Amino acid sequence: MNNMENLKINSLKESYLLSGEDTKKLNKRIIFHLKRAFDAIETEKGLEIPKNNENVISELSDYLSKKQISLLLDTEADHTLVNLYKEEMDFKEFSNKAKDIWNRNVNEDDFRKFCESLNGNLVRTLYPLQLLAAYHLAFSQNACNFSVPGAGKTSIVYGAYSYLNSLDITHKQFVNKVLVIGPLSSFGPWENEFKDCFGRAPEVKRLSGGNLSSELRKRYFFSRDTAELTLISYQGIINQKKNLEFFLKNNDVMIVLDEAHKIKNTDGGSIAETILDLAPLAKGRVILTGTPAPNGYRDLYNLFKFIWPNKELINYSLNQLDDMTENPRDPRIQLLIDDISPYFVRIKKKDLGLPDKVENPPIVVPMDSTQKLIYETLEQKTIKDLVDNDVGLVDEFKKAKIIRLMQAASNPYLLLKPIQEGISGIDYSPKTFDEELINTLINYEQTNSVPPKFDAALKLIQDLIRRDEKVIVWAIYIDTVERFSDYLLENGIECKILYGKTKVESEGLDEAVETREKIIREFHNDESEFKVIIANPFAVAESISLHKACHNAIYLERNFDGARYVQSKDRIHRYGLGMDTITNYYYLITENSIDEVIDERLIEKENLMIRVTENSDIPLFQILDEEIDKSDIKALIENYVRKNR
């Protein structure tokens, strides 16, 4: 069907009209596609196609050209098509330049001007890759940063912002506000890094984590005097869409999504939808996450839709992205990464030039007689249940039983409480234990026994404090965090707790309340009254940095969660450490217990994560998605068999 010279496109007010004698010759398959893909409607005059988006005429022209159908366009349609093709060519040229920047092929004059601007406006000196990433972001205005934790992503954003903010107010790239959407734990670092970068405290407004009413939030967004830095949580934006729209339309705002993998939901989640609706109103859009595709390539879709809302950067359907995730050798994967490579940067751990860290041999702690009785009773029953059921099936009951075994190895008092692990309402509670085990637990509580791990950790902490060193102690369970804190205080060691119950600074909060930010600030003070922080990785494994103050981490408890374990280690091993700094990790392991299995499995998972993150620009983490997987259960059973031969 060539040279249909009578097939015309006329531009109407809200649609395009496909008309002429040859429209009647179009086959049913083409008409069906036009109806399905372009919402075409058959009328007496021809086929009417709504102007659903600015690219309709371009997409329609491309489709008909593929079918070898030539067109006659009226003046307006032709003008629109010419402009769209020009815009497409301009964007292609822009994309090539952005890609060149990250490949170290920069315009020397532009880069020199950028560096001079930062020298005059930023008191912090960025290391070479940070500087290049900041230049890439300033040039792009919209970009993703997939660098590893500790690479200084916040400083990169502020570097780009300082340049864009220094431009003339009439410049199309000028921005004067930063809106950060992120977890509450990120607020303190954004404020602290601002001061470190600019040498002044930020004019800042926190809109989440406190007692601010919806009315006060609305007044703020409609105010003519909004802060330079605005902080709000992902949950906080859900009912603020209209207010945020006004704010973005009336200010020159750079939106930053911190820990942006939280918008990966492609199934119509309200947070993701709200953010994608707001994206076109921002002057700049920034994605920050070290795990861009935690569950597969589908997770990338919303990230790149956010930074360029009007472009189709990912040319694959969600189902195709799922297929690519399932087939690591799919040749389309490299094509996908090539397509999106101009729009993201990634600094890997090996690029940071960090000093080596010391992985001290595990400190093996024997159980006392009562704990041993409790543990072995529970272990025998747990292993039997695991063996009697399908090992390959990891259900909630199995997880609950394994968690109880971990608790018995660490702190038997936990067995007297609800499981507190969010196991879908399942609670392998003390009521399900046999009478003998319950009586043993009651006796353990009545004698005020001290878990042997507590005593071993105390001795290690005392030794570190004698050397005038600070330490962070990681524990999984709330009761352990609180009970160990009391134990240290009883032994004359001042300490503070960072976990879910620790308040985040916010407006309206009593100044006497001890917040997460106050604790971290005081911990960094050389004259701090305490040298020990006890933390829960579920609450603070992301966002906080302790490497300037602390070079020792003690793991009182660990579970099988490899991702959180590695994140927690990164809190004290980050960019900015002197090459002579020694970072020490200490692991307490209860002898002949599940702790030994956890130690082996975490070493395997950490090594796997390192291989994945250091050898891939878009690392996939679905292999580590389960906190307890079938390989963990298999290793636990094999360990039990070895012990009881």
C-alpha cells in the first residue's frame, strides 16, 4: 500500500483528522491498531485521533511510514511535526553530551566555569568523581545517581545546586529551592551536609515527623517566603498534592528523591503516582539510590519516568523488563543500559579509595547451662519441623521458628515476648512452647540471668573506651537494645539508643526530647558524655553517617538479612576517612548455635553483593530479597547434622 497521496492529516482544535479517499483503503488491521494505540474514532469525515499528548503526530507519522503509507499534512500538523523532530534531534545531542561527561569527555571551558563557580560558592572540596557527577547533574538538570552508600551523593546534589543557583534568575536552568522527599532518617544528614557544603546553616523546613497540621503545611506551600531547603517524607506527600503543585509552579524547585527505590511501584501506588504527577512541574529532578533495581529491571521504569516525564527513555514494556530480569543473558539488557546510560551516574566502592577495614575473627561466646538447655530444646523441635516439611518452601511459620532460635542464641528473654518481626500476624508465642521449656524460661527470668553475649560485649566495650575510642553496637531486637542499654548503664557506661522509638527532630517537638539528630550530633562531639550508641539496623541502616566519630562496630545480634547487614557496615566505612584510619568490625557468636550459620551465610551474601555491585552499572538484588531463604534453611539443617553426628 504505497503512495496514498490522498491520505491527509488535518489539525483540528483537539484532534487530528485522517481523511481523503485512501482512508477507505486502509485494511482492518491498521484501523484496529489506530483505534487501540491512538484512540482513533471513525466518523463520516474520516478517522479522528485525539491530541492526547504532544507526540501524537510524530508517533502517528512514524507508524504509517513503517506501513509505507505517505501523508499530506496541513500547515499546522507539518509545523508541529518539524518542531517535534527538531526537539528529538536536540535531545539526542543533549543525551550524547551527558554520556560524554560521565565518560570524562567534557567541554573544557564549560567545566572550568563550573569548577570556578563551585570554588566561589562551596566551602567543601569535592573529590574528582563527585565533581564530575555534580557537573553531569548540573548539565542535565534531571539525572539519577546510583552510587554506593558512602559515595557522597548529598554533596553531589549540593554541588550541582550551587552552580544552578548561581545562574542569572532569568536563565532557564536557574533554581533557588531544593525539595527533598525521603525517609525521616535522611532529614538530619541533608541539613548537616548543607552546612558542611555551604559553610552556613540552611534555611530549612521539615514537613514530616512532627505535629504540623495539614492546614499549616498548606499555608507553608502557599507562602511567598518558603525555605531554601524543604524536607518531607514519602508518606507526607500523599495528601499534599495540590499544595505541592502550587509550590512547584510558583518557585524554581529542584526535587530530590532520596532512597528513590521507594517509588518503584508500577501498579498504581499512591506515592509513586503523586510523585510522577508532580515531576513535570519541577525545574530539576534528581533520583538518589544505591539500589535502583532491588527486585528487577521493572523497578527502573518509574525512576526514569520521573526524571524525564515527557520522554520514553525505557523502550520496553514492564513484561519485557520482567523477562530480562529472569534471563540474565538476555541481549536486551545491554541495550537497555546503553539507552539509559546518559541519564545516570554510578560511583562504585572501589572508586572511593577507602582504607582497608579490619574483619576481626568472631568472638565465640559459650552459653551458660540454662541458656544451653533452652536453646537445645528449641533447636531440636525447630530442626525436626523444618526437616519434616518441604525445605524449599519458606513460609511464615518457618521464619517465625527460625527467628525464635536466633533469639534463644542471643537473648533468651526475647522468648517471653511477642515475636515483634511483622511475620504476617503469625506469632510463634511462648504459649506454643511445651511446659518444661516455659518453666525453664520463667526460672531464667526469675534469677535475673545475664545473657553471656552481654558480658562479652561489655568487656570489649570497656577495652575500647580505655583506648578513648567510640563504638556502635548493632542489635536486631528491641528488647535486646533496651536490655543491653540498661546493662551498660548498670556497669557505669553511658550510652544512647537509636531505634524506631527514637524521635526525629520536627517542629512543635519539645526541645527536651532526645532526638536522633541530637544523639548523632553529640556523638560527634569530642567532649561527648557517651562513647557508645546501640542501634537497630531496621531503623538506622540507611542515611546516617558515623565515620567521622566512630571506627568500631560490634555486632551483638545479626540475622540472615544480607542487605541491611552491609548497609550497617557502611555507616562507619565511607568516603572521607583518612588512609591511616583503622575501621574495626567485631562479631559476637554464641557457640554451637544458629549464630555460626548466620556468620557463614552473611559472608557469602556480602561477597555476592560486592561482586554484583562492583561489576554492574545496574545491579540486581532480587537474589538477596528474602531475609530468610531456602539456602539459609538448608545451611541451618546441615549445621545441625554436623554437630550431632
